[in-house]
Amino acid sequence: MPDDDPPPARDAATRRTDALDILTTPAVDVWVATASATGAPHLVPVSLAWVGERVVIAVAASSVTARNLEASERARLGVGPTRDVVMIDAVLERSVGVDDDRGLGDDYAAQADWDPRGLVDYVFLVLRPERMQAWRESNELVGRTLMRAGE
């Protein structure tokens, strides 16, 4: 019979390192959850770039995700598989046209493995993490919060 015991829980420093490894992985995707002003939920997968301790996503400015973020300035992000997840509560720091910030565009394209520059109506949404959690198994639920109030 196989051993069903999970591996030992990681300490906070190891979880932080592992979380950053996930966030800086080339061509990594993120699930972005937002809500409308009336509370209607919206969830979409998009490519992620980790740039200067910020999450950067590229979406059409007219998309539900962009409209919800512009209105509420809040999103919840999920990166990684169920048994090695990083959850981030983030606030919108800024929205910039994909052709308006060359450095941001270069950084995004280098990690996200695609380049939205030149696409009409696309923006980079720069999200500042306020809370970050990481866990693999139930034995890591205690201590899963790696960042609180942006610290």
C-alpha cells in the first residue's frame, strides 16, 4: 500500500522561495478573479509576468476583467496546481497601454512568452500584492500567509 502521508510542511522561508519560483516561471498562467459593481463574479486564466514584485497581466481594456479591476481595483489571483498553489489578493496599481511603456512590455514578453504590443485596445494591468498565501497540503494551511498588508 502506498504511503499517503503528505511531505513535511515547509517553513516560511522555503514557502516564500517556492512561491517566487512559481511566480517567475516562464509562460506561467494565473487565474484572475474579479467582481462587478453588483457583485457578479468573473474568473479568467491569463498569462502572468512577475515584474518588480508586481503581477502584470495583459488584457483587452474593454474586457470584463479590465472593467472590473478599473472599478473595484481588487482581484484575487491563483497560480499553480491545487497541491502547490500561490493565492494573491492584489490591488490595481496602474493600467498602461501595451505600447506606452517599453520596459514593462519587454519584461512582460520575456516571461509571459507572448507579446501583446501592437494589439489594439490591450493594456497591461499592474497589480500590487497585498496578501500572499502558499500551501501544498493540509499540513501547510497553518502558516500559509506569507504576506499581509503588503509586507
